[in-house]
Amino acid sequence: MKVEDKFDNKNRKSDLLKDYVEACKDPSFVKLITKLKVKEDVAKKYTSKFQRTICELNNCKNCKCLDDCKNPSKGYVYYPRVDENIIQFDAIACKYMQKEIDIKKNSSKMLYEPASIRLASMKDVDKKDKNRLPAIKWLIDFYKNYKSDKHIKGLYLHGSFGCGKSYLLAALFNELSKDGYNTLICYYPELLRSLRDSFGQSFDADMEELKTADLLLLDDIGAESVTAWSRDEVLQTILQYRMDEELPTFFTSNLTIDELERHLSETKDNIDKVKARRIIERIKQLTDDIEIVSDNRRH
């Protein structure tokens, strides 16, 4: 390391310590990091972010309704979550926003899907193709067991183009939505475009919906152009929350799980196998893995 680099690093560490010591003069700051059981050497790296949390919590104290919200993301607080020695900050809904979310809780929603998917039904599923039978049996078993166990695994359904993966899972979701469950189906490449375009507007609300839906299907994962943002800030955030809360999560893909790992590791700027592996481990924990190799039904 160059002498200049050592000097710069020393100055940065000194500045972090000064900011942290100054922040500790605020009882609210000390109370927050004490509550989270954050060590000093970790906490001082996140001083400004903790201060933002405190500022937003103070805004909430005298807030009477969503229209009064003074936080950057209306209805949400930028709140820390401790994962070992890493602090992650999530947008957490306030009581007024949570009420809005609960009102929508029992409604079913599909994003960017064709009419054939919207009308998919279990009774219309074609059972003649033996290659599809293991997946169909899995879906029937899930439907029977879900009502008694809301934390069972979802499914990573992959296989050849046009073999009916999306239709099969949409049929399951449509049946469960009739029973009052909040199901959310998203065509993944278009979802990422929508989230990017909504950044700073409805982004936090959209992410909250993706994280908390009773059942979530990310359709055609692996067809998107991977960026560090879409992988680490969007997909990782969604999967981490759903894994922590044990919420059933589903995927369709033309890629095997190993092929998806390679796909997620490569962005325009670099290759990051560690972050791709982290995503894959979460998908494996969230799902069973079934392959369908069948004729293209779109023909």
C-alpha cells in the first residue's frame, strides 16, 4: 500500500470515529445501537444511516396520517436490521401504511402476465403429458398442505421453452387467491424495469409488497439482464426477507439452478461468484427443484 493510501485510510477512520463520538451525544442514537446490540467498531461505519433512522422516527412521533408524512419514502421508515456484523437497512411500513397494506392483503395481483395466465385454472391443466406429472403432483400436494402449514417450501420449476411452467404455477396461485390468500405473480424481467422506473416514487411500496405477499412467483428468472443493483438490492433483499419469514416463494426459469448461478454472477461490469452463490443458497432454501422437459405448448 502506498504511503498516501495509508494516510487517507487513517484520515477516514479518524473522521468516522469523530462522527460516531458526536452522534453518541444524542441519547436516541445510543438507545438505538444499544437496542440492536451493535458493537462500536461496526456502529461507527453506519453513523449517518443510524442518524437518518432516528430523524425519520422523530418525524413519525407527531404524524397523524399518511398525508402528514415527512419522510423521504412516504409511509416508511429507514430501519436497521443486524445480520451478524453487517447492518442492513430496510424500508419498514409505519402503522398508517401498514393499514393500507392490510386492506390490500386479501387481493390477488398479477404483474405483466398475458390473459392465458390470468385465466389459468387447476381444472384445465393438461395431465396427459407424463413429463409434467411430477410437477402437477407437487402442486396438488402443496395446495392440500398449504392451508395447514403456511411456511412450506415453494418451487423452482425449470425446463424447456413453452412447456407450461408459468401456466401450472399460475393455476395454483389463482386457486389459492380464491381462498383469500394474497398471491403475486411477476414477469421478472419486466418487474425489474418497473422497479427501476419507479425508484424514488413507489419503489419502497412495491418492494414491501414483493417481500410480504403470502405467495410470490418470479416468472422467467434468468431472462433478465443482470446488474449489481437488480441482483444485490432487489433480488437479494426480497429473498432474504422471505427466507427469514418463511414465506413460500416460486420461480420459473429456462435455466437449471447451476445455470442460473452462472447467469447471476455476470454483470456488465464484472463477475461476482460470491454474491451469485448467496442468491442461489437462498433459492435452494426457499424451494424444491423440479424440471419439465416437454413439447413447446405455445405451438
